[in-house]
Amino acid sequence: MPRAARLTRAADFAALGRDAAALGTRHFVARYRFSPSGHARMAQSVSKRVHKRAVQRNRIKRQIRTAFRLRREHMPALDMLVIART
């Protein structure tokens, strides 16, 4: 995933915690807000509570990144944090 499509700054994560809306399903929670950068950016979080093996957590992260990469061009300008849950 290109650097321009990743959320990396602490200020971006703080803004998601403060100003973001949330949408949840059984397996994921997405916190999102309109992006000041003008294009879609994403970060993901998969904790040890989801799966104790790092191999499985990394697999989930790869699947999240792939889903984002395939849909990124058609998405509105959003900053998004996708959190996997048990």
C-alpha cells in the first residue's frame, strides 16, 4: 500500500478518536472521518484478543489491506481505522 494511502501520524489517530463516526459489524469496527488530504487513507488494528498467533493476525491485516486497495479508487476521501474484533 503506498505511503499516501496509510495513516501514520499520531495527530491523525487522535482526530479519529475525537471526531470520527463509527460503523460496526460482527467482525470489524470502522472509525472514519472526512480526510483533509483529499484521498482515502487507512490503518488497521488486530489485537492479540482476535487471535493469539501472529501469523493469523498478519493474515487478517493482509486481507483488510487488500480489500482497501481494491476499492480505494472508488472510495470518498475518508481517513479510516479498521479494528478487527472477536
